[in-house]
Amino acid sequence: MGVQFDVIDNVIEIDDSCSVEDAETLLQLVLEHDDAVIDASKCTHIHTAAMQVLLAAKPKFRDLPEDEFIRRFLAPYWDTAAA
């Protein structure tokens, strides 16, 4: 599934494995919906290209992945205070 936008809740959802192919879609969604929050609770893998998009854009997160690696090493860089 990768990345999708929930118009009703104004949430960018990152599901399952977020591949390098999803990075461009993620970038477009973050730029077009700069007030949207990120729900990455179902993310099990994220490609470094997509991670770079998130680190550069600094979006607000509603939910971070449960994956321990992502939480431990990358969560400190993300603003998790949902709008």
C-alpha cells in the first residue's frame, strides 16, 4: 500500500512498507497538504528516501511506527505533537 491521503481526517497514512517509489508520492502529499498529520502506526519498513522527505519536511505525527528501530533512532527528529 505505501502512502495514501485520507481526505476526511486530513491524514497522510504510511502503511506497511514505504518504498523508494513511495517517496515521491509522500513528498507531493506533504507539500500539497502541509497542515496534514502523519499516521505511520502501520509502517513496518521505510526506505531512506522516504525518511529523508519526512526529516526535511518535519511534519507533525499522529502516530509513529511501532518498529523499535525507527522509534529509537528516528523519532527524536520528528514533531509528534499532532495539530
